[in-house]
Amino acid sequence: VNLDVTAPGATLALGLMFLRTHDAGVAAHVRVPNTHFALDHARPDFILLRVVAHSLIMWDDIQPTVEWVEGQLPPILRMPPRGAGTGTGDAGDVFAALLDDEGGGGAIPPGGAVDREALAQAHIHALAGGCMALGLRFAGSADATAAATLRE
């Protein structure tokens, strides 16, 4: 079985099967990985689908706020406070404070080897999944708060 072919459909099917059930057990299975090791084995596009599937299951928890969208990220992928880093704006700068033990993002794995580009891609795809879920939840509702959140 080629998981690159079957995983996307299976992930969304699982989310749709448990749509609006708030089944915490199933939702936990589709959460975004929260360790460096697990993130190394998850493709960024699958991370997007995991966020969408989790949101479909926990449908009523979706809030039209930036905090909710960012809350879909595991702590290892959360952005450092604004102004942290060197100020260059590249992926290395964005995650410099995140990977620093004092930055609150968690410890660097043994050996200190971290694929910062993979972390940046996982971060962006998880945010995109949160935005997609927000768009699905409030589609057709004319919710001005949701629209403003998606524009940010």
C-alpha cells in the first residue's frame, strides 16, 4: 500500500466520518505531530490535512480568531514573539527563538540537527489547514470576524 496515495483520502474520510462528533480519541489520532522526530516523518501537505480533519471532528470548537488558528499548531511549531530572532525574516530567523531552549519552543533533539526548512513548511501548512477549516466552518455565513481573520 502506497501511503503517499492513500493517506490524504483516508485522513479526510476519517474527518468526515466523525464530522461534528467531538470524539476526542479520534481527534487525537489526527493531531499534528508534536516532536521533531514525528515531524521528520510527516509530509507538510499531510499536516494540512490533519489540521482540517481534526477541525472537522471538533467542528463546534472552531472560532473565527487568529488565536484559534494559531492554537492548531503544536508548541514545537508556534511562532516566537514578534521581534525575536535576528530580524532578517527568513525561515532560520523565524524559528531561531523557537528552537532555542529559552524561547519556549522545546529542546533541540539529541545531536542538535534540526531541519529548519521542514519546520517552516510544517508551520505554514498547519496554519493553512487552520485557515481552510475556518473557511469551511464559516463559508456562506457572512461572518465578518471570520473574513477579517482570514485576511490577517
